Amino acid sequence: MGKVKVFVKDGCYKCPSAKEVGAVLKKEGLEVLYYDMDTVDGLAEASYYGILSTPTLIVEDRDENTLADFRGVVPTPQQIKEVLHR
């Protein structure tokens, strides 16, 4: 299966919901990585993907190819699972 990268930062009103979606997916066995864009490491990873807004969720396959990205919106866990099973 793939993985989900969740990009968040302080002061983002949708970010708690994005973290919650990540937690649900993690409980279901999916690999979920969190990046705080208020840190140097988080900004570096965000720069790689050209991310300028939060929350952003990147869905990747096993080979780290991007399957979908959700920028400024919070998808449901079901939407992410549908992307992974295409």
C-alpha cells in the first residue's frame, strides 16, 4: 500500500481535522507522516512538493509516486483509500 504525508502549521484552522484524518488512516494500518511547516524540516519537505498552503495531504504509492494531493482542503479517509485502490 502507499503512504500519506500530512503538512500542517500553527494557526491553520483546518489542520486539526487533517491530523485527525491522518490518525484514522494510521489506525487502519496506513503509513502516515506528519510535517510541521513551522520547522526547517517541514519547510524543506514542503518545498520539495511546492506546497504553499496548509493543510496539504499528499498520497503516494509504494514507490513514492504522487497519486493525489489535497491542498487547502481536508479529504475524508474514504477519499484517500479510494485514491490508493485505483
